[in-house]
Amino acid sequence: MIQLFPFSEYWWFYLAFVGLVLLLLALDLGVFHRKAHTVRFREAATWSVVWITLALLFCFLLYQYALWKFPQDPRLMALPGFDPKAAAWLVSLEFLTGYVVEKSLSVDNIFIFVMVFSYFAIPAKYQHRVLFYGILGALVFRAIFVALGSALMQYHWVVLFFGVFLIFTGIKIFFTKEKEVEPEKNLLIRLMRRVVPVTHELQGSQFFARRDGRLYATPLLVALVFLEATDIVFAVDSVPAIFALTNEPLVVFTSNIFAILGLRALYFMLAGAVDKFHLIKYGLGIVLIFVGLKMVWLNELFGGKFPIGISLGIIAVVIGASVVLSLVFPKAVPEVAPESSPEPGATSEISPRILIDEKLKPLVGTRTPQRQNLVVKKNERQSDRSPTMVRRRLSDRKPLAASTPLKYNSPARGSALSHSAVRLIGKTLGFYLALMGLGLIAAAALGG
């Protein structure tokens, strides 16, 4: 099938788009988030609306450009039966559908973000910085995946392979239990620790620290590397899923990038309520199964292309239903047994769950009472940036028992949102759906 936007003719479009994205990111970090601070719910909701509006504006401009450019392209007009207006409408609808799919699949990333930041005890004011550089890495890897996909998807057996893979992934979601994140078992993290040692405490917003002339990585960098590795795994699903909706690499790339740009704001908006949408993973599983069926069967059944409008409707209904059902049937919260108090005379030491270098670990062993007193006094003088103090702030200032291991069960994550926050979530989701509807209506009116 002929491409509407061949790279040889539209390389400047890719270049201009990447430049625009870098400009937006520079304004984001250099102007609006120049000073590290905790991103509150209202700020995150505002930014979510901004990114969604920009995506819909790009969709509209892409439609207008295609409507102007296609009739002037002799290569396309020479095709028998080619309708430039219908092709422009199809391109804009494919972008919107790809954006919705990628935006929905990115919810899985939010679950991972919550667990990773809790695991490494990353303060909220530094999380935006980690996600910012994670977005830069995601831009590079998504570009690589899209380039590979555009080359491989020309072969029918590759399309069938990825279709079966997406069906298998969707079915697997229904039977896979949630697992705790274990970065210490990640191969990339283990390799990184062999190359560069890791400090046992944060160094402000820095990814590296220099001690005694030697360069060390901080837990902030470890969290960033782990998030990048996770995004690569998610890209294996998301990029083929959008290639199942369109054959245009430009549409796949731009819809992916716009969805990723709004991922940080979506995380800060929904991180505290992520448990409320416990059924959305099953909706994502159904979407992946549907997209896989399009690749292996439905496209051929409908003469080579399943109607994109019907695809968008099915995906929107499935995701919307999973969100509504999650709110109607909330997840049962298991009762947590009260923590046992330490025995008289027991040593109250907390083992940090940060991946640290062996040489930097505090010595643990039998101490004399005099040495124990010195250690306690020294610990009292530690700065607020130490992992211990960070964890104590995350635990509602309740003392931790000596024998209680630090598990991923952050109170900040499990705490319920206020009624006003829940209403604001509803308003934001409603505005999101309204913008999508307006975009469809506008595109339909222009296409008619």
C-alpha cells in the first residue's frame, strides 16, 4: 500500500515536529518547572488539559494540511479512485484513534511510576525531573521502534506475528496477578551497578555525585534507568498496536509522542487514585485483543482495512466502561494487621530499600552500648534528604517497628482522595471526552 507521507518527502515534517516537542519540553522544565516543587492535583489537571488540547489542535492542523496538500500531489492523484478529502479525514481519524489507544495504554505506566517512586523513596518534588528525562529517552526509543516497525510491517508474516503477540498479551492480562516491583532483579540495573557505584542517599535533584574524586550515581538515576527500561517493554505493545490502526509511520510517531507528553501530568493527577481504576487493566486487555484481531483477521475480513471509525468507537467504549465500572465497583481494601512494637532493648535499624553500592552500606553487626549511643546520635543529625527521613515522612510520621520490613505499601498511594478531588477528576475526564467529541464533530463537519 502506498504511503501518504513518505519519509523521503516529509523528513522536514519529522524534523519540525521533533523541534516543536523539544521546544515544549524546554518551556516545561526551564520556565514552568524550573524550581523543583511538588506538583499538586489542580496543576496536574491543568497541564493534562493543555496537552490534550495541543494534541487535538495538531489533529485539526494535520487534517487541514492534508486537505490542502493531497490534491497537489501528482503521485497520489494518479491513483485510481483516490479521494483527497476522504484521505485527509482518514488520516486525522487515525491520529485520534492512535492517540486514544496510546493514552489508554499509558495508564499501565502510571502504575509502574507509583511503585518505582515508592520503592526508591523519591520525594514528590523530584519526581517531575525524573519523568522529564524519562520522556526524552522515550522520544528516542519510540522513534527507533517506529522506524523498525515501518520497515517490518511491510511483511505479512510480521503483521501476523505481532497480531498474535498482542492477542496473547491481552489474554495474559486477565490471568496475571499484580507483582511487586523488584528493581534489584532487573538485568539493566545490575549491569549499571557494576559500572558505577550508587550512593545510599539522594543528592538533591542531581543524578550524579562526586566523592573523593570518584563519580557515583544517585538513587534518582537508578529510578530513571528502571523507568526507561520499563518504557521500552511497553513500547513493544503500544507501537504495533497503533500500526494495526494505520500504515502511516508519521501518524504512529506523532500520536505516540503526544500521548507521552501528557503522561507526566496524567501521573501526578491520578497517582493518588490509581487504585480506584483497578478494572482498567482488563479494558486494556480487551483493547489489545481487539487490535490483535484486526491485524490477523478483521482487516482481511473487511477488504484490507477495518473501519477506523468503528475501531475508535469500540476502544472508547471499552476504556470508558472499565473506568466507570472501576468507580461503581471499588476494589476491596484488605485489612492491614497492626504493626508489632519492638521488644525492649531491641535495635531500631531500618534497612533502606535503595540499591546501593556494597562499599557505601552502613556497617551492620554487634555493637557495644557505647557505640550504639554514638550511632543513634549520629543518625539524629542526618539531613532530611536521608532515605530514613524520607520514608518516615511518607508513613504519616508513625514510628516503624524494628522487625517490620519496608514493603511497597505507601500510605500516600493508598490514601483516599477528598470529595473535591474526586469531583475534579470527573470534571477533567468529562472535559477530556468533550474535547475528543468536539474534535470528531469538527473533523466530520470539515470532511462533509
